[in-house]
Amino acid sequence: MLVFLLVVGVVEGAAPTAVLARFGLPGSSSAVTGLLSHLAVAAVAGLVWGVLYGSLLRRTRLPAWLLGAGYGLALYVSATIFVIGATGLADFASWALLTAHLLYGTTLGLLSRSTV
């Protein structure tokens, strides 16, 4: 997800450090803070996915990649409601954030299915 958004930001003309700073805490312009914040959030989201998939979702007949895409969509909706307005992520186009979250969720689903 981060790589995709970095590419989108650079294509739009932003420096990579400026793109990374968008992920940081409000008021921070540090690329390192942005990178670490994003990795921490992604790790927690991945842990939540692991618990959900391991305990509930793998018993369904739906493909793991589709469940993961649904999880990515849920993350996008949650981020839109609770996070994006308070951070620099509002600088990204909605389509870019949606695509990044769908890629993240789908990847989680594909990786989960191959480990079960």
C-alpha cells in the first residue's frame, strides 16, 4: 500500500519525503515519523486480519482474496471516517487511497490462503 501511494505521490509531483510525511501525526512533517506511523498501523491491521481470518473467515466458502479485499474496503471506510481528515492523507485522491487499501487487503487474503 505504501509503495503504491509513494508512486502516486511522485507521479503527482511530490517528493518521496513529502509523501511519507503525509502519513505522520498531525502537525508533523517528518518522513521518518510518517513511515513509522504507517508501518505501525499496517502491522496492527495485519494482526486484526490474522485473528479474524484464523478464527472466523477461513471457514467460509468465499475465496481468501475476496475476503481480504472486503477487509481492505472496511479499512478504507474506517480511515475515511476517522483518520484521513486529521492527517495529510487527505492530500491523496480518494481513488488512490481506495486502490491502496484494496491492494493491501487482497494481498493479506492471498498470503493467508497460502499459509493455511
